[in-house]
Amino acid sequence: MSAKENWSKATHPQEALPPAEPDQPAETASAAAESPKARAETAAPAEAPSTPQQIEELKLKAAKADELWDRVLRATADLENFKKRAARERQEAIKFANASLLEKLIPALDNLEMALAAANNAEIHSMESLKTGIAMICNQLKAALADTGLEEIDATNQAFDPNLHEAVSHQESADVPEGQVLQQLRKGYKLRERLIRPASVVVARKPDA
């Protein structure tokens, strides 16, 4: 070795480097980073009840859960039965909704058949008695319909109301004011507040000059 090289080594000595450590696996490094307490909590399983008191509490909780589940099942079954019963009752109500009305109309139908039989009897010649019988049947029929809420709309001598009347035609008149019902051709009917059929009327108008 030359004197120059010896002088260089003596002037700049190499620093001692620590020996290289081998690479650690990721799991080992992660485990090393965790605290002993965290590793113990992660690895330790849940403690099973060990005292008789804890076992008894678990039994009580299980019995309470079974009781609540039975209540839920019974409530669900009762609700389904109620729905089925309500649907059946609704169908029956729709099917027999007119039963009470028909019970009131049947007597009028009986009297009408009796009047027809009397009219076909050759021994009956009194037209007045036939008219009396038909008028009685008509009043009986009107009373039965009125009990159900049916109301007549009599537009005679009334001002024309488009909500209740239907103008079939207009006719000139000097005696009746313009816009007033001059003649009623057919009665109208309401079921309480609902219009069933408007009254067909002839409305008066001023004569042409």
C-alpha cells in the first residue's frame, strides 16, 4: 500500500454501521405495535356466566323473550282474522245494502198487483175506486222512498237553477218572467244533499219585439 493511501485511511476513518436487521413480517410488526392490553382484549373470548345468579338471570330473560314472541304471534293472528272478518262483513253489507228499502217497497208492490187484479175483474166498473187505489199505492211508494232520504225536486213556478234543473227548451211567455220555469216535464230527485236526477223543465223567455 502506498503512503498516500495510508494517509487517506488515517485521515477519514469509516464510521461503524449497525448490522442490517432482516425485514419483519407485517403481522409481526402490527402485533408489536399493539399494546399488551389491546392484544389481551382481542384474543380473550367472552366470559360465560359462571355464577348461579347469572344463569338464573339468563333463564328469566329467555322466558320473557318467549312470552313476548308468543304475544306477537297472537297479535298477528288476531289482526289477520280481523281483516278477513271486516272484508267479509263489507262484502255482505254491499250485497244486502238495499234490503231495508226492498222491505218497504214490497207492500206497495202487493197493492199494485191487487189493483191490477181488480181492474181486470169484469164486475168492477167504478173508475173512481181504481183511481183511489192507484193514488194510495203511489203515496205508499213515495213514503217508502222518503224514508230512505229521497227528496222530490218540484220546479213548478221556480226560478231556473242549473244545479237542480235541466232546461229542455225555452218558450216565449208574456205572463211568466224570463228565466223562470214555465213548465215541468219531469220531476227531479235528490238523495239527501246529492242530486240523483235533475228536473226537466221548459224555461220562459221574453217574447220577441
